[in-house]
Amino acid sequence: MTPSGDNVFVGAIDQGTTSTRFLIFNTNGEVVALHQIEFKQIYPQPGWHEHDPEELVSSVEQCIDGAVAAFEEQGHSRSQIAAVGITNQRETTIVWDKNTGKALHNGIVWTDTRSQELVRRLKNRLGSGELTRRCGLPLSTYSSVGKLLWLLENVPDVKKAYDSGDLAFGTVDAWLAYKLNGGPKKNVHVSDPSNASRTMFMNLEKLEYDDELLDWFRIDRNKIQLPKIVRSSDPEAFGTLANTALKGIKITGCLGDQSAALVGQKGITPGLAKNTYGTGCFLLYNVGPKPIFSTHGLLSTVAFDFGPGKTMYALEGSIAVAGSSIKFLVDNLGFIESSSKLSALAETVEDNGGCTFVTAFSGLFAPYWIDDARGTIFGITAYTKRGHIARATLEATCFQTKAILDSMEKDSGQALTELAVDGGMCNSDLIMQTQSDFIGMPVIRPAMRETTALGAAIAAGLAVGVWNSLDDLKNVNTEGRTTFSPQITTEDASKRFARWEKAVEMSKGWANY
Ligand code: G3P
């Protein structure tokens, strides 16, 4: 029986690109307990980025146990947790043997550009121009399909399992649900449309795998087990936790992390948008029950599928490098000892001192889609100090957000009037002020910024009646917003943006030299 009343809580697994977390929320959407673990980032070659699939699972299990222990220390009992939701880094591709449940390779992370040459070949194949109209995504190294095809071409064990019909594929949500249910014993192999829409072989309007897309990519459905696409909120489809302190509790919600943040910001009605500054930065704009196909470099994606009449689509602007550019200053260049010190370093100078940093570590995503761009700093002189580079680094994400908003306005015919924000970088007042200056509109930051996990908790809670409808969420996460308003003139903002666009132009093609 589902616990009810004030004493009911919902858990959320938040499996992101650089860390895993488990959070426990009350029905007002407040965090009651949290446990977080960072896991290994594997970079075998320039442009390659992998995760150990087993480590992802064990990090989730440890986080559940850690958060439940903290929850119980407060006098609560685990039986008060009604359900658990999953939210996850999207596109990251994991393949395993469906009989043994053993991963056949490290997960290839969404940022990984090893499929660049393969993608170039695909772009030359007849019909490549029509793919986006079916699946919402442009051909690039970003989506799962290029990673899967690379594995089939380059890893003999993966090809062997495919040829014998033993190969299973999944994005991180599907892998976690499969493993957390106990693997091949239960064989719960499912994904929700917000995740499946990132593979490039789901039909965006039908929310089903598209045989013509699979044929075009030369993927034989009979040789590979794909996760069954189920709703984002479902009392049965995602199964039950087989281990951990929450053994026996059902998983009842699942959303890709950017969709989850949109839900957590309560962008559940058309016209609302949010920008999440995580490892990357992702702006999602709820366009309603029908997809809008972008003609200006944006993605069309599923925002969430909460059942009949409650499926919403989004236009998305994806930026590959955001928080990871700050991590780069910390880990690779030793500029500062932790990401939280970036604003202080940037504040040691007045401005960027003439520097522009195109942080194209994984090529450039929306709205440019330049796979072969690479990170480039323009304008360095003998005057340049670390503070200037710090400013240019944070400005890169803010400029790309501006470019995305311009595209969104062209695609939707409507200009946003304010931007809701969340994610690690939004803790910096300097970054949020810079963002507001560059886009010329108010930036609104909530007090409770665990919006991604909250979105997953909402999806899970809706399935089991913790909240009965989206209307029940009216009072969830509304308190204590901070607004940043533009402080520079439109002319000044346009001048700075023109310099950025010039720098983007000049960073093209570097990967080929
Ligand atoms: O599409 C990739 C995205 O889901 C990763 O999000 O929060 O790890 O930057 P994040």
C-alpha cells in the first residue's frame, strides 16, 4: 500500500554526467535527505569520454543507502518512501549481453566525439536530410545512434553479440532500471520517451521506434534488444528495487535530466522555459502537445509523457560545455582550487580584457552544430590575466544561451520574456547577471535548485497518487526566487555578441588540421 498524508516522501535517483545523487523529497518539494558521489571520468583519447557502467550502478546504490541513513537519522522510516523516480544524463550509450547482464564496453558519454568520421559518412548517405523531421535531432556526434554504430563497427564483442541476437542497448535510464531490478533475472528493459527521443531512432510523433529510421541506420531490430518505450510516469513499468535500503520500493517515474528540470521548474504548461547550467547547459521551451520542428538549429524533443493528453514536447537548445569549462580551469589548468571560486577570480578584473573563449571541447552544439570546432581562446595579449580567461569562460555559456534564445524566437514566433534557471553555475550571481545582460531579459533563480531531482520525484509521485494531478503541484517550489535584470544597454550587448559570433566562425574546422 502507498503511504499517504504529510508523512509521505518520494525518492529521486539523479544520475548525471559527473556525479550521482539520491534525494528524498517531502510533498512540498523540499529536500529532506541527500547523498552524492562523484565517479570516474574516463578520457582514453582526445575527444573520447567514457563511464564505467558498473560504477554508475554502484554509485546509485551507495547514494540510496547514504540518503536513507540520513533520512532515518531524522526519525523517519524508509517505509514512508512511496516511490522512486529516475533522472539521468541522456544519450550516453550502454550495451550489454542480454543473457548475462554484463556490459560489453564502457558507456560512451554524450560529450564523446569519436563518431565524428562515422557521422560524416552518414551525412553523405541518401535521405540524411529527412531524419530530423522524424526524430527531432540533427545528425551529429551527440545522439546515441552514432555511439551505437561506432561500437558495432569497432568492438568485436559487441558485433558478435549483435550477430547472435544477444545484444541489448540502453541509455542510462534503461541500464539503471535493468540493473536495479536485478538484471537478466527480471529483464526489466524500459525507457521513457524523453530518453528514447535522444537515440535518433524513435519517431517523435508516434513515441515508438521507427522502422524506417532503424533501416536507414542499418540496425536490424531482430538482432538487438531495445528498451520498451513506456510513459514517464507509470506505477508498474519500471519495476522494483531489488537491493539497497529501499529493496521492494517501486520505481514509478523516469525522465531525462533536462526534461526533469523542466518539470521541477513546473514548466508543465506550454510557453514556459528553463535553462539548466550543469556539465552542459540545456534550454528547454515547452511548446505543447505537438512538436515544433526547428529550422534554426534547435532540437525537438519530448518534454514528458504523463499519459493521454498529458504529453508535452519541447524545443531544446543544447550547449555541450558549461560547468565542464569551469572544471577544466580547475582540473586541467589549475586556475582555481574549486569551481565555486570561479566568480571570485572573474571579479578580480573589470571585464574579459578583450578575450573570447569558444569552449568547443566537444565541437559546438546548438544552434551551430559544428562537430569539428575545437576550444579556442581569441584576443590574448601580454595584458591578459587569469581573471580575464575566467570571465571569457563563463561568458561562453551565456553567449550560447543568447544564440539559442534567438533561434527559439525565430522557430516559435514568440520571444520569451524571462528565463528560469537552475543547475550548479546558477549559484553564481556574476554568471546570472552576465546572462541577464546578454539576453536583455530577467533571469529568475529559484531558492530550491534541486529541480532535476524534483522533476523525477514528481513523475514518480504522480504515478502512485502522492500528487493526484499537476494542479496539486501549485505550491511546490514557489518560495524565494531571485531576479537578475539587465544592467547594460542593448547596443553594448549586441556588440559583445557580434564578437562572439565572429569567434565561433573562426573556431570551425580545427579538428581537421
Ligand atoms: O544531454 C546531456 C544531458 O542530459 C547531460 O546533462 O546535467 O549532466 O549536463 P548534465
